[in-house]
Amino acid sequence: MARTDGDTAVSKDEVLADFGRYLRLERDLSPHTVRAYLTDTSSLLDHVGGQLDRLDIGALRGWLAGQHEAGKARATLARRTACARTFTAYCHRRGWLSTDPGLLLGTAKTPRSLPSVLDQEQAQAVMDSPATAEPKELRDQALLELLYATGVRVSELCALDVDDVDRDRHVIRVLGKGRKERSVPFGLPALRALDRWCIHGRPLWARARSGPALFLGVRGGRIDAGTVRRVVHARLAQVEGAPDMGPHGLRHTAATHLLEGGADLRSVQELLGHASLNTTQIYTHVSIERLRAAYRQAHPRA
């Protein structure tokens, strides 16, 4: 039982349910992030024996130290630090804590590693893999082309409806993080692949439960992220020398190739739906590293 400063007590389950509603409805976080935050919060509450009045800065630091000793990655520790700060701030606003100990908790820094990307020849080989007229092949080719052409997130791809594709203007309407809508252009190869899927593939799989979903699974429902990841991994495995990566790797690849082709950073930020330009700037480092690698390999005085 987690006791408040008053005469009433609130259970761990009630705390988690309340916090979950806040994360979903007020913070508008994704289901994946909400699940991760609630798992972390449950662990934190267990650390203090379910007693909110024991949740002070010492308890927070002790919990994070235990995570560190358990070998958790720095990125995981950074997320759990952010979760703890969000949770204690929420508890303070709800009146469950008289002060907010999370304000005393430093922000964990995590090193930003450069993402793996395909070079342009590898990307071409992935997109040029032969496709049959089978619905699965038509669908897989269309989603691969669209991922590479637009750099959309896998969740955004799965959420696309047929009417989100503007064939005349060559753009798709995407609902991104924070429910922000943006229009993202795509080229002729993606348009042709989409047309083949929508005309010759999708009608064969469409059922009453399909609704307006653009991409379908074999049973006719909207495609899920796991299926898209399997498609991407399988296609990349067919290309010699290509790094093994998922849909987010194609997003990284699209951004890097746009910058290498002369696109400005602000335009790439808008296309990717990044809230901050700092997030987009990592792709300039990717391009510079690739340039350095080419220099070291080719220049006699490197």
C-alpha cells in the first residue's frame, strides 16, 4: 500500500493506473512508451516497498544504482531516469508527494552512436530485388519502396490508409509523434510499386475487417510493425554486404542519402518529422564519416 501525506492510502495498482492514464491522455505518449514507463515505475515502486512516502532522492539514486549494477545499458538508464522524473513530478501534482525529489536527479547522458545505413548501391540492390505478381511480393516491394522514399517511421507506415496517398501530387499524409500531421513526397518507383500493390495485390487480401488500411497482413487486417520488420530483415539478407537492420535503418538511410544528394538540413527535419534540428544533425555526421572512409580508402596520402 502506498500511503499519501493525508489519511488515505493508494495502492500500487491505483498509482500505476492513474499514471498510465496521464501518460496516454495528457502526455499523448505512444503505447510502447507507456508500457515501458509503467514497467519502470512498477520496478521503482517495488524498490520502495510500495510506500510513496519513502520515495526521496536517496531512493531514486539507489534504484538507478541497482539498475547500473545489473548491467543495464546507458540508453536504458537514461530512459529510466526520465521516467522517474516524470513520475515524481506527477505524484507531486497529485498531492501524493509533498515535494518532487526528481528535481534533484541529474539527467543521464547517453552517447549518441552513428546509425548503420546502406550505401546507395546497396539501397539500389534492395529495391531492385525481383518481385513476382504474388500479393505478398507486391506488398513487400511497395512498403520497402515507400520506407526508403519517405523515411517514415514503421508506426507511421502501418497507420497509413489508402486515402493518405495523393497520387497526383506524389505525397503521403502522415500522422507522426504528438499527432502532428505532415505531408511527405515520394518518387515514381514508389508510386509504381504502390499502384501494383493496390491494383493487383491488395484486392486479393482485402476483407471486411481490412477497412481503409493501405498495407494488409495475409489475413486481411492492417499490417503490424513486426511483419514490416521481418520483411526488411529478409530483403536485406539477400544483399551481399548490407548491414542487418530494420525499418528504422531505412529511415536513417533515406535521411543520409537526401543530405548526400544536396538536401538542406531543415528540409530533412521537416520530412522526418523531427521536433528538434539537433535530432536531424546526426545524419550530417553519418555523411562526414562516409566521406572520411572513402578518403582513407582512396587517397594515397590518407
